[in-house]
Amino acid sequence: MGNKPSLISKGRYELKFRGNKCLNCEHPLDISDKYCPNCSQANSTKKLVLKDFWDEFFSSLINYDSKLLKTLYAMLLRPGTITKHYVEGKRITYTNPFRFLLSLAFLYLLLFSYNNNFSNWDKAAEKLKPNMTSDNPISLDLVSGGVLGDSTKIKEQVSQSLKEMDSMGLTDVPASKQIQYLDSLGVFNGQFVENEARKDSIMLADPKTYFKKLKNKSGVGGLVSKMEFFSNMIQRDSLTNYEEAQREYGVDGALSSRIAYSSTSSLLRVIKEPGSFVNATIAKLPFVIFFFLPLFTVFIWMVYIRKKYTYTDHLIFSFHNQSLLFILLILSLIIDSIFKTSSAAIFLLIFSFYLYKAMRRFYGQGRFKTIVKYIFLNTIFAFLALFVLIGLFTGSVFTY
Ligand SMILES: [Zn+2]
């Protein structure tokens, strides 16, 4: 930090308040030093009053603001230049790329969740399952859950169509006989459904014995059976924690049982409150980006291996571009909420143009090479993002 005239020289920075050593690190100072060259604390011996804090707060805001404006200006008007400057050492002019991206990600999520109110999903889910009581639990077993509810409906539909065929003379055997035959095979309320119902009643009558039998089951099948057991118990018996399960049903402390329990209770909560779940998962995205971009940058680094840039240089490039994407998406959200449209696609198109320009300018290669690398890197980006999102959501379901 030099003694630039642009920096503030009023208030506690006035000449009369300057000392001959730094109050922070005791580095000897000259009266002309505005800041300590060792720790960059202001050279001032003035006692602080509230007004100083007030003034400094605003000046720092303006100071950040001008940095902010310069960063925004460079990003929007000269894509790629900002990274070039930053990598070459012209840094204090611009905001720190890592902090900048984090702030933008949070701002974007704030606006995004304001525009898309996912908590409405909770209410919708409540309406869909009007009474998730002990008499009407959510079935984690999707197959039997579906068949159980509709067996009479299926029977009606089948007999209806068979009767129609009969009346048109399309079959040799009368419809009533066919239905009887299908019924005897157990198509409508077949063995499968019966088994499920029997299993449920055994489970509820003597949970301890039932779980003992499950203990010996291993692998995925065992895990699923345990989850089914816990799903029933949590809903019918208002089981609230694992210790309770151990006390009441003699559940063991095995890792597989614990995993089964926690994932079941998470899953039930997700089904009950899907909106809150989506909100909680989306809130994790800024952190995910900070893991995702370094991974993606490995590919950029590979594609431009012959360039003199280091891995960190490539990382700054991808942070700058991600920041620009957030800036454009924020603009799109603002426009959407004012004009009640959806402009995201247009802004993504604008971004893809910016990205190409940035690659051209930062890496300085010809059109053809840049286009090939552009397509390759975007494909990689899309695949990685898809995997990460799937991983994020499934991971969230079991830890919610
Ligand atoms: Zn100092």
C-alpha cells in the first residue's frame, strides 16, 4: 500500500494523528507513512469515536463499490481480460475472485428461493396425503403400495373390457368365466398383496420377533427389509430416535441397522415435506460449487496443457466465468420478477457467447481450436454437473 492520494486523508488519518511506531505491530513508522508497511494498519493515534466507524464503514463500502464496478465492467465488456489482468498481477483493482463468486452464489440463491417458493410444495404434499396417520401410512414399498390401493379398480376395468369384447363376439369363452379364472390365479388380489398384508400384521403384532428374523438377512435385501420395518414402526408407533428402537424392539446396534433407520426417517421426512427438502438441498449449492469448479478445472488445465498458465490460473478463469454466469442469472431473475417472463434461456445464450469470447482472449488461440475445446469442455461440464447434482440430491435424501 503506497500513499496514494485517492485514499482517504480525513478524520483519524490526518497528519496530526500520525505516530512514529505502529500500534499494531510496533514497526517503526515515518510521519509520512499513511499505513504501516509491515501490517498495513492505518498510522493513527487518534482515539476512536463512533463517527470514525461510521465514516470508515461508508468509505469501505464505496471502496469495495468501485472495485465491484470495475470488476463488473471488465467482466461484462471485456470477457477474459479480467482473468488476464488478475493472473498477470493486476489484482487490487478487482475483487477477490473466490470471495466474489461466493457472494454472487449466495445472492443468486437468495433471489432464486424468493422467486420459487418451494415451501408451497409442503402444503401440496399435505393435500396429496391427507392423513398420514397410523391407519394410513405411507408405504415405502412402492409396488405393493400401488397394487393394494387399486386391486378393485383393476378388477372393474378388466371385467368391463372383457364384457365389451364378449358383446362384440370377439371371444369364445364368456367374460364371467374369464374373470373367475383370472381371480383364481390371484391376479386381482394376488398372493403378493396378501403376503404384504400378512407381513405388516406380523410386524405389528410382535416387532421384536420380526426384527430378530431380519437380523440374519444381509445385503441389499436385508437393508430394504429393515427399512420397511422401520418405516412401519416410525409411522404407526411414532418412533422418534434410534435408542427408542433399540429399547422397544430389541434392535441391534449394527451399522446396517443404523443406516436403515436413519435413511428411512430421512426418506419419510422428504416425502412429508418435499419443499423444505428442496430448499435445504439448494442451500448447499454454493458449497458444492467450490468443490465442483476445482474438479472441472482439471479438464481445462488438461486441454490447455501447453499454455504457460498454472492450475491456479485456470481455476481463477473458471471462477470468473462462473461469477459471470451468476451475474447473468441474477439479471434474468430480476427481469423475470418485474416482467413476469422467463428469460433464463436468453441469458444462458448470452453467457455461452461470453464464454467463447473469454476463452479466445484468455488463452489466445484461433477460432477453430477454441471452438473444438469449447465444445469438449462444455460437454464435460454438463456431465460433471449432472453427476454432482444427482449425487447431491440422493445424498441429501438419506441425510436429510
Ligand atoms: Zn504494523
